[in-house]
Amino acid sequence: MTKAEIVAEIAARTNVEKVVVQHVVESFMESVKEAMGQGENVYLRGFGSFIIKERKQKVGRNIKEKKSIVIPAHCIPAFKPANTFADEIKQKVKFTGKRK
């Protein structure tokens, strides 16, 4: 599902103009990015959490040059679904082995 599809779905459910919904969705995304950019996690009860994961320094391999390289420690954004949300998906979506 794309952002445009999300906007259209919310507009249809709430009878609010798409332009207004788009502004709200984009503001929400910007707020999440700003909070995470300041090192804060974002918690949405019943849905999940946007968290910052820390990755330790490690040694990787450049296969083309056949050399070891050091990958420095860094932080990455991640999403952790709430247990109720994850359980609901487990019940509704069956494993096919084809999803990417």
C-alpha cells in the first residue's frame, strides 16, 4: 500500500478531503522523523513502536576486492509491531513462502 492509497482510504472512511488528509499524513511522518532524528522512540499503543536500533561495529567483506572492511557502529530506524497487531496479522495472513 502506498502513501497515496493510505490517503485515499482515510479520506473515504472519514469524508475529509484528500488534500487535508495528505497534509495530516505527511505531518505525522515528519513528526516521527524529527523525533527519531533527536534520538527519541515513538510509541503508538496498539499499533507499534518506531525505535532506534544500535548496530555495533563489525567486520564485513568486500567480495569484489576480496578485502575485509570495518563497518562502523551506527544507529538505524526500525518498526516493532505491538503484540496484538502482530498476532492479528499472524491469524489473517497465511505463510506462502513467496512474499518479499
